[in-house]
Amino acid sequence: MLVVISPAKRLDWTERDVEATQPAFQADANRLARTARNLTLKDLQGLMSISPDLARLNRDRFRAFSDTPDQDATRPAALAFAGDTYQGLEAASLDAEELAWAQDHLRILSGLYGVLRPLDAIQAYRLEMGSRLKTRRGQSLYDYWRDALSKALNQQAEQLGTGVLVNCASQEYFGAVAPKALKLQVVTPVFMEDKNGTRKVVSFYAKKARGAMARFIIQNRLLDPAELSGFDSGGYVFQPELSQSDAPVFVRPYQA
């Protein structure tokens, strides 16, 4: 199986003793960074709905973005992202064999880099997939990437000999994967909290659970989507009566 997750706004720039790899869409990242570099602070605030301080930080990041960065300016993607999903993934605690398996089977969708492997070297950035960044390809990053992400995932799945993609990404990011161009069976796990008999998806917990599911797949080297039902991290329990073949549902008591 191939697994996809979203990136994170927050970064952890701790230095790691891990050899990084080259992103497949590095040229596109360079091109997009040059476009973003021309935006004013006001433009960046509006583009990403951020504070003046965050706009300044990201302006400086885009100004520092290099087509040929040195090693000190980059970090492996799965170790650099530090949001809720990555609290569940806990990539830094994966051993060398698990990271190697993840390198083949886990992909991170990115507004700037397109599709990343866990150890692909990234520079510090923030650019959400939903950003309406105007380029020659259109009015948004969805327009920019078009079918490219689907084609890349198809190719990587073919190399693995699988026809299944487990979608642990957010709707914002997986929405950039063109469904007509994607030739894979998509399985999207659903994580719900049960509060006094009422079950609902709580975004914060669901993000962390999606990362934990990716970790579960990596550590157990899962190849069959039916095996996802064994996931029980954080107290989640598979609910067959609520599930469909392409949408397994996991429920746990609400965490106050």
C-alpha cells in the first residue's frame, strides 16, 4: 500500500543524523518559491490568513529559499514537520528499517513540493495547498499541480506493485489529487470520538490519529487494507457496522 499524509505549518528544525534525499518536484518548489518571494507582507497575510509577524517570518523564508541549498538549510520532511499528524507519526522514533520502509510507502502532499518522501530534504516554508497563489498555470495551487500529484502517486504505487492508496491526508491536501487521473483504490480511515453516545470527528484528534495510522502501517509493514482494522492506537476501536470497504471507521471514548 501507498500512504499519504498532509504536511504541517509548524516545523521542528532539530538537526538529525539522517541522510536526506532529493524531492521529485524540486524544480517546481524553486519556481513557486520565486513566485512567493515577490509577494508583499500584506499579500502574504491575505494569502495565508496569518499575523504580520508570521507574514514577516515567511517572507524571510521565501527570500532565503535557494535553488541549491546547503545541508544546513534543509531537514528531512517527516522529521521537520511538527504538527498534530506528526505527533501521531512520531517519525523521529522510527528505527532505520522502519524509516527505509516508510521512504518507499509513505508520501507527504505539499503545496510547495508537490509529493515528498519522508527523507526528502525541505527548506523551511509555509504554503498551504489551499492558498490562492497565482501562477502561469492558474489562480491557485490546485490549478498549479493539476494532474501532477495523481500521476506521481500512480507511478510510485506501480513501482511498489500495489493498487491501493490509504488516504490519511486532510481534505485540503487530498483535494489536490485529481480523482480522474488517479488509478488507485483509495481507502480513507475515519476517526471519531464518542461523547455520551454521540459520535463525531474532532479535527485535532483526527489529525493525530491519521499520523498514528501511518505509523501503524509502517511498523507492521501492512500491504492489505483489510489489516487496517487492527489499528488500536490511542484507544480507537474498529467499528465494522459503521465502516465501508473504502472508509473504515474507528471510534474511541471522547478525550476531555
